[in-house]
Amino acid sequence: MFSHVFVSVTDFERALDFYGAVMDCLKVELRFCDRQRPWAGWHSGGGQRPYFVICRPYDGLPQHPGNGQMVAFTAESREAVRRTHQAALAHGGRCEGPPGLRPEYHANYYGAYFRDPDGNKLCVACHEAPGEQA
């Protein structure tokens, strides 16, 4: 469905540190990083789309997070959700909802919510029952 998702940031190096830690926990590979532009992107296994990209706003205007917008990443296990949330907070993120079951979405939805250092809202979720996780 998606080709790529862009999230704008104000401090590229700070964002690269934050997203590098988050993506490492999720086992998502860095596809490119150009500090001169600056931008960086990660991709799903095997170099497949969609890509997740961070950069400063192209139009040069100030970055600001959208109200009601969120990017959600899939985790292979509930433990990966916990690790990712912990890494996000350790790298300047802010908790928006600790790891846990959210049965109002579905019986096995285990997710965590946080904001990056620029205020962009993110989620990481595992949709599998404990015995079905990778």
C-alpha cells in the first residue's frame, strides 16, 4: 500500500540516534543516510518498500508534528515492543502509553506509544498471540 513514509525532524543527528535505536530493536535495516542533505531511510527486509524516512522539512519552514497523526511499526514479539519502547525513551522519546495489551483493538494487540524528540507520535505493536510470535 505505501511507497514510503516521511517524518520531519529539527535536529537530524539527534533524530538519527533516536530512530537508529528504535529501528535496531525492530530489526529494520538502514537503507541510506546522507548527513549533507540531511536524510536517512530504513526499509523492510530484503530492501522492499515501504521505506521510512527522516529529514528536515523540504520547504525549509519549521518542523511541527501533526495533531492526530501517528506512524505505527510492527514488532515480531511483545518483548520487541517492550525493548523498542525502552530504547525510544532512553534516546529522548516521551511515553504516550506504556507497553501492554489493548484489547479494545483486538484480543492480541500488544502495543506501546511514544513521541520522538520532535514530538512526532509513534507506535510499535505486535498482533500475535504469545505462542504465535516469531
